[in-house]
Amino acid sequence: MKKIRKAIIPAAGLGTRFLPVTKGLPKEMLPIIDIPTVQYIIEEAIDSGIEEILIIDNVDKTIIHKYFSVDEKLENKLLETNKKDEYDLVHHIGTMCKISYVQQNDPKGLGHAVSLAEEFVGDEPFAILLGDDLMSNVGGTPVLKQMIDAYDKVGSSILGVQEVAREVVHKYGVVKPVSIDGRLIKISDFVEKPKTEEAPSCYAGLGRYILTPKIFELLKTQTPGKGGEIQLTDSIKRLMDIEGVYAYDFEGTRYDVGDKFGFVKAIIDFSLRRDELKDKVQEYINSLVK
């Protein structure tokens, strides 16, 4: 069974929920204090054993390329001014992983975006990390690594899920369990944004996937679905007719950083973990409560 070495990060969306700032700055580059959200997602992948990453972007997001490239001019200037810590930080960003790019300039949906990664993936199983979903599992195993470990046991596609309140299931893709073994869930259906009373469970898909390369054959013949777009969910449902598909109820906290309140929550939580900020932030929160 081939190991999972590659991951793709779809990042071609317009970021309309964060206008007007995303008119000039990709939503993936919006910072949680001083680190772009996409960097946290790449670090999760690297910490999970991923060796190569493909970012699917568009023609207006070349700033992402620049950020993750080696900037010799800046690095030399930092060394000349004896700013070694800053040099190490910047150099790490430019060399942290092998990152490639492909453009999706015609927004035809997530399924279409994933289909553009076929040449990059080849005949290997691979991971998908959605840029709106920032994961944190402080002191524990990274979310993607939990899923990779589960894949190593079953050798099948896996969707990252967590239980959500029933009154909000209509916001998510929801899986239908067949059997549950600890955190591993065999599934028979994946319903996109069901009505509350029709949801097959409260296990919602939250932006992490491990898929076998069989998905590319299905994406090629996938008819447009909701919104006239090629939906990844539709092809995953067809994949269930061919091979087993599982969900994994991962440990950790998921932040919807494509949502303004989710973004604010991430900033607060991450700042409370930073030694240079936590006391001041906590003091300020306490003052607001008073």
C-alpha cells in the first residue's frame, strides 16, 4: 500500500465573505496575528508527513508564490543587520516544503479544482486540506496525521469529520454511518447540506480528505451539481459504489477562518498560546468581562 506523500490545497476561491480586504489580498494570506492561515495549513501537512504540496490558485494570487519563495534580497539584508532570528524565520518559510502551483482561472467548483491535480498526484493516494478550515490539536497528533494513520489501517478514502449540533447540520456535508469502530466510521452516503430533519447523522465533513486516485476517473465524468459546479461530494458518493469510504472523527479544534467570527476566535485562541501575548490578551479579556 502506497504511503501518502502528497497533498493539495485548493485556494482559487474569491473570498467573498471577507470583502473588501480580499479584493486585494487572497483570503489564504489573511494572518492569524502574524502568520497567514495557509502557512498553518501547510505546517499541519508537513507535521503529518507530507512531502509535496500543490496549491490550486488563480492568476490573482501570485502573492502566495512570493511568500513561499526564497527571498535572497531580504535574507541578505537580515544577515547584514545581524537579525539572525528573523533570517531563520524567513528562510524557513521559503524552504519548508516542495510547493507547486496550478491555476484554476475558471471557477467550476471544488471537484473541478481537485481534478487539476491529477498529474501532480499520479497513481498515489493523496490528502486535501481546505484553506477555510484551520485545525489545532495542541499537544496532540495533527488532524491530518490522525487521518493518515487511519488510512494506513484500512487503505480506503477517508473524510475528516466531527459531530456538530443538529440545528446546524444544514451548513455542512453530512455522512451516513454504517458502522463505528472508535473514531473510524464506515459510511454509505455523504449528503451535502441536508435539511435538519433529513440529516443522516450529525457527523459533518470539515475540510480534510484522504482520497484514492480513483477519484480522478469519476471527476472526469462528473455532471455539474449544485450551483452548476463540479462538486467533489458528488464524485465521493459515486466512489462509495466502487470501493469502501470511511470518515474519521478527529481530535482537535476546527476554526472556520472563512467566516469572520471563526477568524476572530482563531486569533483569540492562538494569541492566548503565545508567550509574548497571552498575559496581555487575558488581562484585556478580563477587563471586557468586568
